[in-house]
Amino acid sequence: QSEPTADEWVQSLHMDTAVLRALHIPQNMALFEYFAALDKTAVWDLLRSAKLEGLLETVWAGVEKANEHEAPATPFSTGGALQGKHLSRSEVAVFMRGVKEVKGAMTDEEVELLV
């Protein structure tokens, strides 16, 4: 059997599984919701408790990247589901784009001003 490549060796460590376990991501919650609720200190604490604190910058960069993605559009079809909810900047942007699609009255610049 040939010697594994560096990529194969790293993959064999299953670090993804270790990080997922350390972050305690609830199965009944959307990933973007969970990540939106985390700050860097919380991620540090979770990683530190699993002795993975050396991965903080890499994991935090991944959390920030995940937070850049827009939330799914499903809340707009649930009637009053947004009532009383504090929306993130990306959720407001998605909402306003939805309004623009329905009404067609707002320019992208107007949407950005509202966000």
C-alpha cells in the first residue's frame, strides 16, 4: 500500500467531526441561525472546552463566511412569523429584495439605504 498524501492524511484525522462536536450545533436549528447567535468569544469557549482552541481563527473565518450567506426566504411565507423578531442585516436585505420583487417599486440603492 502506498504512503498517503498529506491531504489524505489530514482527511483521515476527521477534524471536521471534532469541530462539529466542539461547536455543539443543535440538530433542530438552521446553521445560519446558530452561527448568527455566536460571537468569537463563544466559539473560543466551545473550541477550548474540546482542546481545539488553536483552530479558532480558521473556525471563526468559517462562521463569518456562513453568516454572509442570506437566510432562506421561507419566513416571508409564514404570515406573522417575523413579528417581534430582531432581524439581522442580511435578513432585512432579503426581506427588502422580496418586497422589491413583489412591488417592483424600489431600486437596489433604495433597498441598501433601508438596510
